[in-house]
Amino acid sequence: MVAQPTGRATLTREQPSTLLMLVVISVSRQNGSIGISVAKPQHNSSFTQTYASGKEARAVLLAFGIDEVTIDSYWKLLSQMGANEQLRFPPMNVPQDELFSHGFQV
């Protein structure tokens, strides 16, 4: 007996159970705090959360899957930039539940 395709995706053991979303993440300094913006590529709207400390913002970026070495290099550049200037990370896949848990309703 041959299984017929149903048109519905099913998860196997090899597939992750989380949905990934392709997003562009940006960071900026804003009056002593750090802003993180998330947007879908080729969309004009973005969602921004502000964090009182770099430590809080760093924890969010780590949760999104950005490694510490990359965050450190961006932090160095960010310290040399003016207020509200944004540094963009390359587009990346982030688990949708991580975005939602940090308040990003992309």
C-alpha cells in the first residue's frame, strides 16, 4: 500500500518543532538605552523594543541565535555611532516563539 500525499506538512524526528521566521535585526543607541528592531525583509514596518542595559539587549540577541563574538563586534561599532543610528545584522532565521516571547509581533 502506497501512502497518498495529503498536502499537509508533518514533522518528522529530524525536523525542528519550532517555526523559523526570516527577519532582519537592527540595534541602536537611544538615550542611554539599547533599541532592538526586527523586520521582515522587504517590508517597511519594523517592531522595536528598548532595553535599559546592554546586558538585557545582549540576552535577547543571544536568544535569537546571534553568537557572542558577533554581538561584541557590533557593540564596538555601536559605541562609535551617533544616537538612533542603526546597525543591521544580515537576514537570519529566528524561531518565531523566541520573537514572540520578547514582544516582537512580526
